Amino acid sequence: MASLSAISEELAEIEGQISDIFRALTNGFQKLEKIKDSNRQSRMLEELTEKMRECKRLIKDFDIEIKNLELRKDASTDKMLNDKKQAMIKELNSFVAMKKQYAATRENKRIDLFEGPSEGFAEENGLLASNMTNQQLMDHGNQMMDETDQAIHRAQKVVHETINVGTETASALKAQTEQMSRIVNELDSIHFSIKKASQLVREIGRQVATDRCIMAMLSLIVLGVVAIIIVKIVNPQNKDIRDIPGLAPPAPARRLLLSYPN
């Protein structure tokens, strides 16, 4: 059986590029299993998706080149080239299925890449491997990649929305925390004001009690003075009050000895 380089250098070059992409995809999915960070997983999935798009384009080029050589090849060569193309499509579909599995894990739910129930999925995979024509395999692979891309975009949208909701929630919690702090400070101020007011009321009460005592004493003194004045007016000869300044009767005039005659 002739090699691809003997049939067409263009086919050999395309096959080499596809083989390089398949090796890169294999290494990429092996690294993806070791990545735990979701953001890095998303970036890695996007890179692998881009490689799969490139591989899909190269398989189309491979098919076009086969059709261009249709008049120059025999039945055995035609079968060999079609088998190679189908093998490439199957391998690409296997990577698409792996990508689907990772996307489903990230979304925490199963993502159906085909229409219909899950039981039909295994049946359609069987068709990809045996009963489908080359064009059907290409179309089916394209459909799988498009639907997988849509699933990844939905997952990214959910992640972005979750991040936005988390940011808004954090801002709301921060504002509520600041508001609670202000309320606590205001309550402390009110408690301090109430305490000072209580102390002031007690001081005013003590001052009022002291003033009442002083007024009572002054009243007693005034009453006593008034009583003495009344008694003096009524009984001026009372000796009990003669020593009170201003109320005692005047002392008799004293006569000097020199004023008496010898």
C-alpha cells in the first residue's frame, strides 16, 4: 500500500499537522485532569476547543484533497484514504466527547450534545463509528463541537453571573456592617447621655434637699426673732431677754462723783 507522501505531498502534510494536533490534545487533556482551579480549566478548555476547530478544518482540507485526487487513484488507494479520514474523524470525536465530559462536570449536570434522550447517545456514537457516511461524520462532529461551545459559553455566563452576584452580596454585607457599626455607636452615645442625665438628676435632687434644709433653718431663725420681738413688745420688763442686743431696756444714767456737792 502506497504511503501518503507517495500519493500526495499535500495529504502527507495535512496528516502530519493533524497528528501534531492530536498529540497536543492528548497532552492537554492529561494536564486538564491535574488542574483544580476552575478559571484555569476554562482557559485550558478554550485552548483545546481552538485546537479541535483547527483539526476540523484540516480534516475538511484532507477530504477536499482526496476529492481532487479522485481521478488519479485506484480502489485500494481510495479505500485507504477514506479509512484514514474516518479514523481522524473518530479520533476528533473522541476528543469532543472528552471536552463534553469536562464541560458537564463544570456545570454539575449532564449536557446532551445530541437531540433526544440519553439512550440514543450511545446509539448515535455507534453510528459515528460504523454506519455514518464521511459527510455525516463531518457534519455530526461539527454539530458536536458547536453544541459543546454553546455549553461552555453558558457555563462561562453562569460563572460571570455568580461572580457578579457574589460581588453585589459582599458590597451589601459591607454596607450593612457599616450601618450596624453606626447604630452601635449611636446606642453607646445614648447610653452615655442617659447615664449623665441620671447623675445630673441625682445632683439636682441633693441640691434641692440641701436648699430645703437651709430654708427650714432660716425660717426657724426668723420665727425665733419674731417671737422674741413680740415678747419684748408685750412684756418689756422681762429679764430673760434684756441681754439681747437692741432689745434690753436702757441702763440708768451714771452720775460722776464730782457732780455731787461736798
